[in-house]
Amino acid sequence: MKKITAILVEDNFLALEMLTKDISKNYKEIEVIGTATAVVEAAKLLRKNEPDILFLDIMLGDGTGFDVLEIFPNLNSKIIFITASDAHAIKAFKFAAIDYILKPYSNQDLANAIKKANKQLQPAFGQLNVLKEVITRPNNELEKISLHTLDKIIITNISDIIRCKSDNNYTTFYFKNKEKLLVSKTLKFYADLLKEVGFLRVHQSHLINTKYIKEFIKSDGGYLILTDNCNVPVSVRKRNEVLEALNSF
């Protein structure tokens, strides 16, 4: 059976050594053909060999993993991103809808990442741009998000999203151009992700972009009228949060 080749790029020497040992011990089908701790070193390796799988740390001593990818824009390797236990980095991967493994990783984390890598499509250019934007410019207002449907990935402006509605384990996004999109993650996932950029979960089934609120009707249990003339119910326990949001305008 043909070996799967891998190159590991990780700036922490101990973490690199551990990852190399774990792969060599537990994945006999994978041959580690090179390791690097920096962008320049990784570039030299990749010029000589294009591996089947590239394990790529995001933050490197002389740059970032994005610098490596920009040097090789046509790289066909499956990429397994590695990141430290950093809340900002985790948020970035979620906005970009790209899988990653978190240091320190477990044996199961590594197994899942390798399994996914063997099946995955390469991250779209737009996804990598979203990831890079969030990670490298942490103080900027977030502008874009990657949304996974069953058959494609859509990169969209956050400001174009009017509201989201729960559909069991899926979420339907409604946009200001009147289009809608069924996305394969729960409403809770997006409520947690978008709460820092002006979104408010006003009901168990509804998440809204507060900038599109037109009116708050207090009668009949309470509901919002959005700029697309959609009526969205407000749960009793969310009334105060809605009033606070309106008072902040």
C-alpha cells in the first residue's frame, strides 16, 4: 500500500517532537517526510516535496501559516491546521468554517483530524481570507463569515444578514437581498458566534441582526418588526435585552 506523506510545521519544538512521535507510532500508513519550525524552513521543504497532508501551525516564529500558503497558492496538500488554546483563534476558525486541532490535542483529536483530512476538500480561498482577517487583525470589526450548506460553502458579509431561524439541527439565514440559505449548523452555534457583532437571540428559534430592527411591538406577547417587514416573536425573558439593545441605538 502506498504511504501517505506528511510534512509538519510547528514552531514549538516539544510539540513538533510529540506530533512526529504520535504519527509515527499510531499511523503506520503515514510517512513524515519533513518537519519545520518556521515559514522559511517550511518553504524550503515544500519546494522539494508536496506532501499528501500538511500539518500547519498558525502562529510561527517568523510569520504565520498563511505566509506559507501564500508562497504556494497552488498547493494540493490536505491541510490540518493546528492552533493553541486561544479564544480568539478558535473564534476565527469558526467564522471561517475550517476544521482545526487544538493544542494540547488528544489521540482522538488527532485521529479525527486525519480522518477528515483524507476526505476533505481544500478550504476555499475565501475561507482562508476570512481566517486570516480574523486572526491577524483582531481589533478590526469582523466583516465576513463562511457558511456551510449541504453542498457548498458561501462567503458572505455579516452586515447583509438580517436574521436567522432555527430549523432543527440546521439554521436558515435571511439576507437583505431577500435570498435565504439553509446552513448545516444549529442556531445556538451562530448565536454564540455572532453575539459580539450585533446579533441578539430574541427567541428560542430566532436570532436577529439588531441593526435591522424597525419597531418593537410590546402587545401580543411582544414582537419585533424588522426592515424586511418580517415579524419576529420575542420571548418574555428576552424583552429586557431587546429594550437595552434599542436604547443603545
